[in-house]
Amino acid sequence: MRVKAFLILAVALILGNSSFAQEHEKQEKFNAGDFVIEEVLDAYWWHIATYKGHETAIPLPVIVKSKIRNQWFFFWSNKLYHGKQYKGFFINHHSPNKGKIVERDAQGNLVRPIDLSITKNVVAIWISMILLFGVFIPIGKRYKQEALQPPKGLQALLEPVILFIRDDVARASIGDEKYEKYMPFLLSVFFFIFINNLLGLLPFFPGGANVTGNLAVTGVMAFFTFMITTISGTKHYWKHIFWSPEVPWWLKAPLPLMPFIELTGIFIKPTVLMIRLFANILGGHIVRITFVALIFIFAMFGIIAALGISVVSVLFIVFLTFLELLVAFIQAYVFTFLSAIYFGMAVEQGHH
Amino acid sequence: MELLTPDLGLIFWMTLSFIIVLILLKKFAWKPILESIKQREEFVTQSLEQANQARQELEKVKDEAEKILAQARKEREEMIKDAQEMRSRILSQAEEEGKKAKQRKLEEALQEIEAAKQNALKEIKDTVAELSIQIAEKVLRSQLDDPQKQKKYIQDLLKNTNLN
């Protein structure tokens, strides 16, 4: 135990000092807020480490279409390192569009191009996809070949989870007759969120990206839930929204108060889904990175202060990481479960 | 604020990637996995049912066997009882017969003895008679040597003999 603690401390010190050195050179004064936000935002490259002011990052492809020149541009993001300009593009350091690629029009205004760059989050999504395929396609193959054999290895580990999603999420919320149609989506969403949550907990490449703590990612998944819910809505579902027999008439006409609220609910539900996952994962990332930032802040007061706070920070980060492991599962489960409940509401027939 | 503004590029790539995830995993993972699990569950249910049936059948067979065994046991007991009865009957019969035979033999022996006795007595009588005659002859002969005596004897005889 003691050896481990020393190792963690040593690693924290090395990382802390080097990063601090880099920040020190660049900005003179460490800005904790910017540091934290930068860590949880998407980026045009994948930062690996900074050692003695020398940055190591994986450059990623930039794909932009200039609105001014009406032309597509493809180049590696290392052309934009350290505020450099390339073909009129550079990374903006001020709001709005802070940290995004921009260009200047003839009047000198900053214009955002159409930006389909393969960013850090896109790469992280692809890594998680490769992992998902690498794990589940061989398992699927084994199931196909030996359907009646007892599960083994990774298959045995994941089968209870799959059964849990099937029995306690899909069947329980959608019903025995209709749940099967929604299983592929529910399983995909669950494992996609779960694996990205876990990868997000890793402090270094190929993890560390804040995928599920990004509004665009959670939004897309929530949009899928919304679309599936809306498409599978039965007559009963729509009737329940626009003319529910449980609601007294004066709430429906002449002023359609309840229908309006119900209709809003259709959009609020997936929105809440999107925000819950985003906020939970982002929160976890921010808290953990803040403890790292704390080391840098204290480092400005000297090595002793940095050393002291390192111990506290590392302990807290370890504790929070365990907490986040729990959150990683719970949030994946909640997203899946609520999606299933919405599907269940959409396909419900008659009254309960 | 950058945190709350979803990036168009990321939305595009995420949508594309997620659709690919859905399609590929549905085709190569979820479908075979769920189908196989279902198949296996059905197989397990079926097997359990079959096992149940087999168990019931076994129970039935066991019951039958028990019945047969009980009957056999009863029969055996009866047979033993019968055999014992027969044995005792035969024994008593034999005893009786033995007794009878003994009696008969005894009687026969007694009869034989009686007969032998009679014979012997007869023979003795005969022998005694003969001997008496011979003795008498001898006595007479010796006594009747002289004619005097003969006369006297005849007179005695005549005296003893009643002339009726």
C-alpha cells in the first residue's frame, strides 16, 4: 500500500511539475478555469503529454469548408499549433467560438467555416466503436456457432448485462410483446455510453476524451430516442397527448392547455435525457481535473505546498474515479432505462 | 459557453458513427446474441419440462415396482406360511402314522408272541403228554412186570373209575 501511494505521488509530481512548467512559460500565470475547461472541451488534436515545455500531441485531420472562399480544405491540425495560421485558418482564442477554427472575411470579422474536422472526440468515438465491435462481434459469432453452450470468458461477463437490459429494462418498460424491436437500440446505446464513460475515466490516450460529457454526443443519442419514440407512437399515444380522456374538457378546449403541456413534454423528455448524461459526466471530469489544477495552483507557492496538496489531490482523484466508475454504469443505465420507458409509453395500448 | 454549444462537425460524425454502430452491432452482435439466448432459454425450459416428465414417469415406475415388490413379498409370506403349515401337517401326519405303524407292529409282535407262546405251550403239552405217556409206560412196564401188581393196578383203576 505504502509503495503504491509513493508511486502515485511520484507520478503526480512529475506530471504536475512538467505541466506547470509548460503553463508557466506560456502564460506566466496559471489560469485554473481555462485549464479545466480546456481539458473537458473537444480539441483539434490529441494532447498526450508536455515535458519541459515540449508538447507531444497527435495531430488530427482538419476538414473545413470556407464560407468566404466556398471551398473545402483538408490539412493536419499541427499546422495550427501554437496559434499559427494556415491558409487563412487559425484557432480563435476569444469568445464567441473560442477554441474553434475561424477565418477572417474582407471586413476583418471572424467567420466560422463549416467544420467537419476529425476532432479528439470523433477519434475517441471511433476508438470506442472499434472496442465495441472487437468485443461484441466475436461474441455474436460464438453465440451463433454454439448457441446452446454455456457462455465463457468475456461472453459470460457480458451476458448478465445483456439479460439485465433485456429483462429489467426493455421487458419491464415496453412489455413482452413489443420489446424485441427496441433491443438493438437499447443495447447499443447502453454499451456505447458505458464504454465511453469508462474510456473517459482513463487519464491518458486512448482514453481521457470527454465524449459522453459533450452535448453534441448526448444530443444525437437523445435525438435517436426522440425519433424512435415519435415513430413508434400508437394512436393511443397521440390521443393521450392531444385529447386525453383523463383530463377535464376545460383544460383541453377552448384553450388547449394540457395538449400544449403534453406536446412540450415530447421534446422535454429527450432534452432532459441529453442534459442529464452530459452534466453528470462533465461534472465528474471537471471535479477530477480541478483537483489536478489545485496541484498547479499550490505549486506557485513552492514545492512543499505542491507536495502537500498532491497527496490530498491524488487521494481525492482516486476516490472520485471510483465514484465515477459507479456513475459510468448508472448514467448508461438511466439513459437506456428512460429511453425504454419512453418507448413503452409510445407503444402502450389502452389503459393500465 | 463553449461547453453548451454543440459542434456541428461532432454532431455529424456522431450521427454517422452511431448509425454505423447500430447497424453493425444489430446485425453481427445483438441479433445472434439475443436469438441464441432465446434459443437456449427455450432449450432449458424444454429440458426442464422433459426432466420433470421423466421424473414423474420414474415415480410412476417406482410406484409400480413398489407395488409389485409388495405383492411379491406378500406372496412369499403366504408361501412360507403355506409351507410351514404343510410341514407341520406332514410332520404330524408322519408322527401319527409312525405311531400307528408302531402300534401295529407292536400288536403284530404281541400276536406273534402269543402264537409262539401257544405253539410252545402246545408243543410243551404234547411233549409233556408224550413224556407222561412214556413215563407212564415205563412206570407201568416196571410196575406191571409181575402179574400181581398188574391185577392190583387194574383193580385200582377200576376202583377209581366210576361206572356210570
